[in-house]
Amino acid sequence: MKWITREHPRVDRVACPWLVEKFVDKNAEFVYVPADQVMAEARKQGATPYDVKDVELGHRGAECSFDAFVRKYGLVTDPAMAYMAKVIRGADTPDKTITPESVGIEALLEGVRIVYQPNDQKQREASRPILDALYAYCQMKVAAV
């Protein structure tokens, strides 16, 4: 499958590809384009748009796009993924109090963005180990409860 979103990703736009590659489609392709071109390019390339206004896999109320992916792909039954979704939501939205980990994850992923800008693909790839580690942490955290 091909997925498309706005260029120069922040938390949500690197976390969603991680989720897709890990749990939905290991061979997924991700495209980053200027915000005003996402929908036209989605139609042209047959790609699924995410983290843009008025799409299924976008923000809804207080939730971010990562929440929409977790829900769509039935991952909400995984307690670690449910907690990770809260961490990502706190890192991606103005409410930084959702989890104590949210601010740290936002800082780490912002640092990766700074190091790799303007190469969105390298940024996405470099974010993977951080998100793998976050998921492992979330698994440990929910197991301890």
C-alpha cells in the first residue's frame, strides 16, 4: 500500500508509518508532499492520505492520527499499543499532561527531525528505533500494572 501525508513530519507523521510497517504492511510506501498537494497526489498516486484535515486517518477531537490508525487496525485491544497511543497523542497535541512520557518522546522525535531535515524519508527511518523502544517500554509498563 502507498500512504501520503504532509512533508516535514512531526510526531504523528513518523509514528503512523511505524505502526503501519510494524503491524499492517511491512512493504508499505510513504510519500511526503507539500500540504496543499496531499489530496491531489493521493488521487494521482492511488495513495491513502493520513494526518490531513477531513480524512479517516486524521485528528478527531482530542485524538491524533495515531489513534485513528490504532482504532482502524484493531490494535486498541493490545494494552501496550493503547498506552502508546496516549503517549503519542500527548506528544503530538497541545495536551502534554496525557502521559508523563509524552514530552520526552516529543523532544526525541523533534531532535531526529532537526538532524535529518529536510530529508523526510531519512527522518522517518531514523525515528523507527525510538518508536520500537517506546513500544517495548509500553509493553513493560502495562505488564507491571
